[in-house]
Amino acid sequence: MDVWRADPARDAAVVAALRYAWAATTGRAHGPCDDGFTEQIRRWWVDDDRTVFVAGDRSDRGGVAGMITVHEYRRMPMPGAVPAAWGYVGHLFVLPAARRQGVGRALVERAQEEARSRDYRRLVLSPTDESVDLYRRMGFRSADELMLWTPEVPTS
């Protein structure tokens, strides 16, 4: 199983197809996976400075099996302290036909390797119910330090 850092100029269509497959799998696809959607993915990727890893057969870009993203958050500098950062893991998705074959594990391991290489203080994520067991096996634990605020949605 190959896992590689995807490139927005080269791999936006691959990532768009995986995102579309996730949306279709979860019943959230509301439009086509066309060039417009691919361009939206590429712009999001570049503008938000995401790192995207893709797993599958590297010799065949159509043979991808899954993806994961890492977004870096840099802490505000402190006088006399070494700059610090942490990562947010998101968009872990493995195609249904490739599940339970180590693809998710390989993707999470690659995100963890990236975090180590960047000297992150932590990786944070918001797991789906389906992914909690995988993340626990990979060393993640529940964290009670975070708080959440959700704005009220206007009704009309």
C-alpha cells in the first residue's frame, strides 16, 4: 500500500473524486463531481494550506483507496520560547471496497509521521463514530480540554 503526499496541481481531481465518494457514501452529495468541483477542492487545498495524503496504487492515479488531511495551526510566538505548532487531522476516508485492509491505518500512520517530522505538540481530530476504534488503536485518546460554541441557526 503506497501512501504519498498529494499535490494540488497534479492530484486535485483524485482528491475531488474521493471527497465525492465520501459524500455519496454518506448521502451528502448534492451536485456533480465535475471540473467545477475539482477546482473548488484545489482552491480550498491551496488557500487553506492543507497537506493531503492519498493511499493506493501510486502507479495508477485511478487506483486510489483513501485519503487523509493535516492542517497546521501555529501558536502565537512567546518571548524566548521555541515556536510551536499542532496539527488537525481531517477527512480520513477509505473507499468501501478497500476498508479493513490496512488503508486507514496506513493513512493515520503517515499523518503521525508528518506530525513528528514537523515537531507538532499534538494532533487533534473530531472522529466519526465509525473511526473512533481505529484512532484509539493508533494511540489517540479522548480529550476534555476543548470547548465548543455553535451559533444559533436562524429559523425562517
